[in-house]
Amino acid sequence: MQPPRRNYLVAGARHGLALFVSDNDPSLPSELTLISWNVNGLRAVMKKGFLDFVAGYNPDILCLQEIKCDEENAPKLEIPYPVQYYHSAEKKGYSGTAIFSHHKAASVCTAWPDLEEHPQEGRVQVADFGKFYLVNVYVPNSQNELRRLDYRTRVFDTQFRQRLSELARDKPVVVCGDFNVAHEEIDLARPKANRKNAGFSDEERAEFTQHLGSGLIDTFRLKYPDLPEQYTWWSYRAGARGKNIGWRIDYFLITRDLEPHLTEAFILPEVMGSDHCPIGIKLRW
């Protein structure tokens, strides 16, 4: 049974720690559906069937990346989730993340990464849902000619992994979002042609391997270890999506203590509206 749709406080601080305390402890249903989607612009995807998608799938928790809007300009009232947390970038129309939920989090933190070493790009949200931490992330793209590779791999990835390890010492962790890397050759249509390109460089793949080595599980590959041609992003060029020339760069990762609770992992390539498609998992207690 879904909780009543109340107009809870919508918030998401740009800097520092943002906390949102519920009027009761987080109580989650025995089965929980979580979906993650890089929407490539929240206001844009609202015009491309986003509300129909929400009505059709109605996940308990929906995490978005690359919302490309300030919290003040987000179409909050049109979105049928009583709980909405935003983390926008300083740069207008760039990056940003959001969590929409039918269940109030005990707290939400946007304090990492700090401003001393990292630009404020709204890339990470950490929500405490009682049974687990939910981390919504939009990992930086290494860009053309790998211009941002050093920051991506030597700074962001390594510190992000350390942050996840710190959280995991307290309780189980679910991590979802756009990681901007295809991990193995099975995860993109043309691995040989992209070997040294952003998203399939040796350095980026090695960092993702270290994520898994730190105790995280790639939920889709756990359920479907050898299933090919399963992608989450397609270039807008040359009809790539219609030909399924894509990349799997969006993931749900979980700590090992959640593996017994994972009942399903899925990709929804039929959902249009962005150059990415939604992905999801189901957890049961």
C-alpha cells in the first residue's frame, strides 16, 4: 500500500550538508522497486513521455541523473512523487541529480564531493532509507581526447570509492546512476573501435573493476552474466539506437550484504525520451 501523496518539503542544498528529517522513521515495503535514469534534461524529458513512464512503472524510488535544471526551475508539482530531493550544479543547464520517492528518507546528504577539490556539479546524493543508504551518482565523463580522464579516475573515482566504503561500514549500500564507463567488451557493441575512447579507456575500466573489488556487485551481471547486446546508452548519430549499437554505462551496484535480497535486475530499452534508457532492481525483505 502506497503512503498518501503529501506535499513534503522539496529540498536540495547546493553546498554542504543537506538534511531532511521525516515526521516518522523510514518504513519501506517488503518489496521495493528502484529505477535509475539519465534523462538528459528533466524539463526536456517531461515533453517526451516522462509522466507516462512514471504512471506505467511507478517505482518506489526513482533516481535521475543529468537533470540540467536548478531546483527552483524543476517541474516539481507536475511530478507525482510526494518526496523530491534535488542536487543541482552551479553551472546553469548542466549535470545535476534528483531522487523522487514514495517514502521519506531519514536524511539526505549532498556534502560530497567537497568544493576544495571538486567543481560543484550536483553529482552525488546519499539518502538514508533506514535499511540501506541509496547513493545516486552521475560520474564525470572523461570527454573527447580524454581531457578530463585524470580528474575522473585519479580524483573522483578513487575518492568516491572511499566514500562508499565508509558508508558500507555503517549499513548496506545501493549505488545507482550513470558511471560513464562500459566495464567489459560485452558491455558495448564495438569494443575494438572504442578501446582508447572516453567510456572504454583502460583507466576507466580499471577503476570500475576496483569498485567491484571493494565489495560492490554489478546487479545486472549477477543475474545475467553472459547476456550480450544489453545497452543503456546510444549515440544520437547514424540511427545507433535503432541498430542497437550501444553501451551499457548505467548501473545498479549493491554491497554483498544485499545480495540475498536482490530478486531482479532489469534494463528498459523500450522507454524513450533520452539517449539513455532506465534501469532497475527489485529488493525483497
